[in-house]
Amino acid sequence: MNAPLTASRATRKIPVTILTGFLGAGKTTLLNYILHENHGRKIAVIENEFGEVGIDGDLVLASETEEIYEMVNGCVCCTATVREDLVRIVRQLVERPDRLDHILVETSGLADPYPVAQTFFIDDPISREVNLDAIVAMVDAKHIGAHLDDIRLDGVDNQAVDQIVCADRVVINKVDLVDEADVAALSERIRGLNATAEIVTSSYARIDLTSILGLGAFEATRKLMEIGDGSGHSGEHAHDHHAHDEHDHGHDHHDHHDHDDEPDHLHDPSVGSVGIAVDAEVDLAAFERWIAELRETHGEDLFRMKGILAVKGEDDRYVLQGVHSLIEFRPAQPWNTEPRSSRLVFIGRDLDRTALNERFAACLAD
Ligand SMILES: Nc1nc2c(ncn2[C@@H]2O[C@H](COP(=O)(O)OP(=O)(O)OP(=O)(O)O)[C@@H](O)[C@H]2O)c(=O)[nH]1
């Protein structure tokens, strides 16, 4: 039912935070932290995932008070249907009688947050109901350097750079994996890309939520989008326009609204995903051997691995998490009565689909 908006309801827009960050930076870890923190806010989370097989929904731990919505699979920044799905979900959320305090949109690790942010300004009536609060970019202190330096990108966007350039706040996560000098050097580097965003650090995404929610970077962001009325202040959250333009390899940010599914900019075409989903169990030792082998041979080009697997003889689901050569494979919640199945997704450069499928098949239990 579309209840007419009361004046107070219409004027109190729901703040939306866009959470961005390269593959494996720790966005889902942050969501889990937020969803289970006792902060007294009613928050809805919208997820977008890049990868042939959806895993993220299951990696977010159920919470009684907050809700999780998944956008159709595909990259939200370059696929019109995914953006339409985002708008549809937000519309549903704002029409609910129980008012939300905050909406958090997690974009896929390869997304450019810019067109996503624009959705909230141009797609009225949504723009009358929600306020873009801020774009928060999370970076992996250990791995971001290599992605910023990616020399193999030629004429296509470097999403890792774009995400930082767009941000109102940058969270340097995984500081437990590096030393202080590395954090200082990385902060310096981030400063070079984005002169104004405040930088905070975290380990396992444990951050004071007031440092990422309710920032009110809206006015400055309006300015960034160039649809402001000139009243937007250029205070502490103002974006560095020029920094972005320097890294703007052929984006057309004003043209994202076309209702076709043609990307309006180029992702690195050599980066893709291979998904595997089978109603079968794996042999633990064989699977672990294969993962160790992948770490040795493909640690650099395998940006991300995620999986939920049924292991023969084990009651618990096994969760696979990999970011380059840092790989975890461990038991999580029990399957109970749910059908046992194995799903995994690889995201990386020049992936060999046939080889991955064959090697996985060889790990299945008899
Ligand atoms: N050592 C360490 N590991 C972390 C930290 N934060 C997250 N991780 C691990 O890094 C891996 C990736 O974390 P996620 O939260 O799934 O990353 P993401 O940004 O959602 O990844 P995508 O879905 O691929 O975009 C997981 O294995 C996490 O447990 C941290 O601060 N330190």
C-alpha cells in the first residue's frame, strides 16, 4: 500500500550510505559487525555482488533486528537492470510504515560508486525520500597497493582508484596485517588521490559507527554530482573533483541512465568470475590440497575466492574465504536439515574456467 506521506515523514529523509571497496576489503565483515552491534538504529542493508554464484547473502550472519536485501546479480555500477533493482528495493523500504534510520548499500567489489550515488539524486521520487549520507570506501591495507598500481590496466578504469577518489571517508582495514609505517605510507597515498576524505583505520572492520554513519556529506556530494543548486558548502567532506577527473578513463557519469544494459564504462575485461554450484560434497583433504596449490600458482591473479561447501563426514558448512594468497577454510554453522551443496566463486584475471571446473570435480567425494 502506498500511504500518502505526512509532512514530517517527507521531510525526514532516510540517510543512505554507500559502502564501497575493492574485492575482499572487508565490506561484508563490516556489515556483520554493524548488524550485530548494539547501536539502537534500525538499518536495512542492500547487497550487490559480482560473481556467477551468489555467496554473500549466506556470509552475512542472520540478525533479528536488521534486514538484508540482495540486488539481482551483476555489477550495480554498469548494469541498468541492477540499478533499477536497487531503486525498486529502496522504494519498498521507504514505503514501509516502520521508518528505517539508515540504509546501507554495499556495492560489489568491482563497482564504481559514482553511478550508484547518482541513482539517489536522479531517480526521483527516491531522491525526495532518501539522502545520500556518504560514500565510505574500505581498503585492504595489505593488498590495495597492488591494485592501485595495476599496470595491466590499459584504457579501462581502475576501480580501486575510483572507489577511493569518490569517497567521503576511507577506512583502512586489516591494519593487523601490516605495520605502522605501511599504514602511514598508504594514508599518504590515499591522500594523494583524495585530498579531503577523512581516513580511519580498523582491524576486522571494528570501527566506531559514528565515524561512518550520519556523516552528512550530502551537500558536498550534491556538488560533486553537478546537479546542486550552488548552495552546497565545500566543507570538510568536499570531494576533490580534479583528482577524480585525472582518473576518469572514459566514464560518462552523466549518461548512466540509459535504459539498456550496455556498460557506460569499461571494467578491466580480463577480470571475470567463474562460479561452481553442485549438489555434492567435497573430500576435505583433496580440496585443501587444491586450495594450497591455487595459492602457490595463482595467488596474484586470483583476487577473490568465496565458497560455502559441504564436506563429506562433517556436519558443519565449511566457509572458504580467499583474498590473493590469504586463504581461510573453516567450519561454520551446521547444515541441520538444509540440503547439502557446494558453491564457490572465483574472481580474478584470466581465469581458466575449464581447469577450475576440472580440478574442482576431482575434489568431490565419492
Ligand atoms: N586479517 C584480517 N582479515 C580480515 C579483516 N577484515 C576482513 N578480513 C577477512 O578478509 C576476507 C574478506 O572479507 P569480506 O568482508 O568478505 O570482504 P568484502 O569486501 O565483502 O569482499 P567482496 O565480497 O569480495 O567484495 C575474509 O576472510 C575476512 O575474514 C581484517 O581486518 N584483518
